[in-house]
Amino acid sequence: MSSEPVSVVMPVRNAARFIDAAIRSIRGQTLPDFEFIIVDDGSTDASIAIAGRHAADDGRIRILTLPPSGIAVACNHGLVAARGDHVARMDADDVAHPERLARQLAAMRANPGVAVLGSAWETIDATGAVVGQMAGPTQPNEIRDLLLQGNCLAHPTTMLRRAAVLAAGAYRPAFELCEDYDLWLRLAEMHDLMNLAEPLLRYRLHDGQVSREASNRRVISVLAAQHAAHERRAGRPDPTVGIRRFDRAALREIGVDEAAICQALGELPPPPAARHNPLRPPGDASYRRAEGRSAWARDRIFVIIPSYRDRECQWTIRDMFAKARHPDRISAGVVWQLDEAADADCFQVETRPEQVRTLHFGHLKARGCSWARQQCLRLWQGEEYALQIDSHMRFAPDWDVRMLDQLQQCPPERALLTARPLHYDPPDRLAEDAFAGIGAGDFDDAGVLHVGGWLAPMADAPPRPMPAAFAAGGFIFGSSRRLIDVPYDPHIYFIGEEINLTVRLWTAGWDLFVPNEVLIYHHYAQPGARSVPWLDDPTSHRLHDVSVLRLRHLFGMETATDARALRDLDRYGLGQVRSLAAYEAFAGISFRERRVEEWARRGLVADMV
């Protein structure tokens, strides 16, 4: 833990009229152990001179100086500089209750799942006289439900869990005048947010705070934040990634209806427009806007990790960063499915938390690996490449550069690397190098085709990545465009995940290749050695049965009549680039006949026979 449990971050721009009272209220806190970071955001008045006099008397105060950059940039600057695990926000025209830091810190320690803790507040006028009192909802579930309707936490009353805020991406400057609301919406998808019922801040009202023009900009930013939150909660990428500033055109581009914009701004709505094609798959535009929206995403890799009560996941993440040549270009999206009371050993180490985005679900809410991988897409921020793995993996040195090099050796534009990785035993005993091929397995009694693997000496490895007809769920690497074209089907439970994704990828025009060198390792545990959802949840067999019906329908083996097996097939069905019959001929299999050619088991494709 840091030497100071709390860092107070206060951005300042031209607040000379009120800053002395704000600083005195923090210096007068009953909690003595804190640091006070004052971030000057380009002040031209006496604000920093006043702050400097306080700093000369109090060693807990640090002053950081920026050119005029805006409150979001100033807050991020303070967050990065902060030494405390908890960060209390403060505005330069407000006054903190003497017990504020002590009471909020105690509440944060008593509620470790809370990432943001606000409080009620009193409103004061320019002279400091109390003119009213305000309070928001206090309970996390209530806040989470109400947050889509409006901001439930007053920014200067909040104490933040620093690691959680940085992992979520901190403040986004594009959300002008509602940077806090956008952050709360993102944090609420992963953590609890709370308010204390007691007022711990005096919020000052004075002339010149918000002009009409600024109010309109705030409304537009709020609409963008709410629309992005709806998209993420629906399992689609954030369409606002890469946008630097929102105006009406930007809102329309991300999918906000003009009528909604007019209503929010108090304007007359436009005349009715032609309806959109109802057959168009939902969310495609959102994915395409997230893809390649910003130069930041280029050459970056987003690693998709679903983790079900797996203590190995923390070591997978550590090894992933340690073995990468360019770890700063790696981001991970982890969907934790946990028994909070029993799975504390899953969090013994934390590696680069600012680059690891997480979602947490109770283990009994888990709906299979495809569902978990789809939830990971809520954490994708447009990185150019995507690596799909399991939560129990180890990596070869320089795996990131080597995967990109292998991918560049594959001729098609839509190429993906995949393989059944070699085995490792925890902590780090790796199998001897071998060429790990992938091919057809057997049809099980329910008619589901399993994917198999085979090994050959490295001396027999092909000179370049080898074409394949099957994909392994534990290792798929390529352009993030495939997340757009072929999103994970959340209605497939476990059995059949690989053949479902394989056929949908191939019929959508994606080609599969097995790398000719060892890039990654997988822990193949013995039965009973690792927690699995079908043993924890006695109702899971129902999800499996629906998955089987869905697969048999999708592959033309029978016609399903159960509505549960037919859900969202317009979005999660086969591709339109190549046919199912063409795939069967290419892969050497027949779904209807449950037939597998011998060459398909050896990992060959029709062009190689």
C-alpha cells in the first residue's frame, strides 16, 4: 500500500476567488495522512500564487502545472501522479466537510467492490451561505439502473479507487462537461458505485459556471455517453472510441437518432425519415466505427480472456506481458466468472492493471465460453489485432512480434492463425517444441463434430504457415475485423464452440492457418483439477441441449423448432461469402452423414490432397 492512503486531486483554472477556502477545507481534514495534488490547468489569475503559499506551509501539497487542457486531462494528470490507492476529487470553488476523507476512506475499505463513492452535498452561494441540500441514490443496484437516465453522483463529492479508474481508461476528454458521467457509466459495468447519505461537501453555486452554449455541449456529450453505454451493455463495441469531440454530426455517426438530439436540446423534431432495413444485423455499424477509429489502435493487440474461477489466469496475464517484446501495445479484456467468497486466490498478483480491462460476473450467472468471449467485446477499444486465448496459457518469447510476422506470411487479407497449442504444467514447465497441427476429430453421439490436434517434429514443420480447415478456441489471432464480421455466438454453451466458430468464419470469407513455430502453450488439466460451470450449475445441461439443437439446425442436420435454438440466427448464422457445402468439401467432412475423411484428421485441406 502507498504511504498516503488517499490522494486529493483538485484541478484549477482561474479560481482565485474561492480557492483559499477550498484548500483550507482539505488541510483541515481530521484524516491526517493524505497528499493534496493541485493541478493548474492554465490559470491566468492569482490561483496558483494562493496555492503556492499553502504549499510552502504544508508538505502534503504538490502543485502540477499544465497548459490549458480541460478538466478531464487535468484529472488524468493528477490520477497518474497520485501515490494513494484512493483518490478524492475536489473542485477549487467547493468546501469539504472536515470528516469527508476519513468517512469516505472507512466506507471504501468496508466495501472493497465499490470503485466510486460519492455523498450527499449542501449547496452554498458565492458568500458561503447554505441555500439547499441534495442527495442521490445510495445503493449500487439502484445507481446502476438509474445511471442510464442521468448522473447519480456529484463529481466533487467522490472518492475513487485509483486502479479501477485507470483500468477502465480514466477520463475521456471528448466527453466535454460530462467526463465524470461517462466514467461512471463505464465503471458501473465492472464495479459497484455508492453514495453516502450524509452531506460531506458544500457545492458552490455562482455566476458564470455554465453558459447556454456550454449547456448544449454538455447535453450532446451526455447523449454520446448514454448511447455508448447502451451499446456496451448490449455486448457491442463502444462506438465513441477515437472521437475527439462530439457535435450533432458525431452523434448521428454513432447512431443517435436526430429526434432524440432535438428532444434533448429542446428543439422541434425533424420530419419522419425512411425506416432502416429491419433485416440488417444489429450493431454492425458500431463495430465498424470502433475498428480503426484512431491511430492509437494501430499495431495494438487486444487479448480476449474468459476466466471461470481460474487461479491460473493471473499468471497467464503476467506471462503475457513479460514475454511480449512490446508490452505497452498489449491490452487485455478479462471476463471473470467468480464465487466471490471462495475465489480470492485468483487475485494474488496484479500485472499492469492499467492495461487490463475487466468485467465481473457471479459464477452461477455464467453462460458458457462463447457468452464470456462475447462479453469481452464490451472491453475492446478498437485495437487493430485480436488474440483469443483461454485463461490458462503461457507464451513464447516475443510472441507478439512473432504472431504478426506469421500472419504477414499468410497470403489472404482475411487470414487467422490458430492451432491446438502445446501443453504446459504450472507454473512454467513447457512441452518440448513440436509442430502442433489441427484437424477434424469425431462426431459425438449428439452429432457435434469435435476439433482434434496432432503433433510432428519441428524438423517436419512446413516452411510457412499451413492452411487449415478448423479453429481451436484456445488460440486464434488476426485482424480485429473478424470480431466485426463473425461475433461470438452467446447461445453456444461449451460443446460445439470450436466447430461453430470455424464454419461461421470460413463461410464469412476468413481463412485459417497453423503457424509453423511455437507461439503459445495451453494447460490441459485432468478432470476435476479445475472448476467448470457444468459441475457448479445443475441446470447447465439445458444450455448444452439448446446448443446442440442450434448447431444441428445451423449445419443442415435437422430443422429446429425450439425457439431458444433459433434466437438471433440472423446475426450469429453462417456467412454469405462461401457456402456450407463448399466448407464441407474443403474440410473433408459431411455434417448430414457424420462423415470425416482420413486426410481431414491429418489436418489437410482439399487443395492439399
